[in-house]
Amino acid sequence: MQELLLGESSVVQLFHAMLSDSAGILAKLASLQQRFSEINSQLTPIQILRIFIGPFIAYVFQKQLLPDSSMTSQQSDLQLVQQQILAGLTAPQQ
């Protein structure tokens, strides 16, 4: 996940390939949900996509628009993004 956040080329290429695949991102997310029992089975592919995108957008916003306001290290920021995504994917639906 950190490689994706940092924009390292091989991971970005893989992510791009996944997004541009003819099956589509929603089908890929549904497939991942079936493969990994840790992902809450009640989540829809759109909800899973939002769980991923939300922390990414906030991280990019922080780094691009508020670069001097961050009091944390990049490593701790990326760990928090990862924790937020994992919590969203594994939390029980109410």
C-alpha cells in the first residue's frame, strides 16, 4: 500500500492495469472480497471503493495543499492510512 501512496512505478502500473481491465474495478473489488474472508461480506463493491479512496484523497490533500502543517512523519501517515482502510474493510456493518 505504501508503494501506491508513494507512486512507485510498478505498483502504479499494476493499479492502472486493474482499473483499466475490461472486467472493471467493481468486479475486481467483488473478486477480492470473495478471496479474502477478512473483508466484511456485507460491503458492496462501491462501499469498498469508497473505503479505499477516502483515506487516499485525505492523504494527497494533506501532502499537496498542507505540506507545512503536518506534524507527523510520512511513515506514520502511511501507517494511519493503512489502518483506516483495514478498519473500514473489516468493521461489521450496522
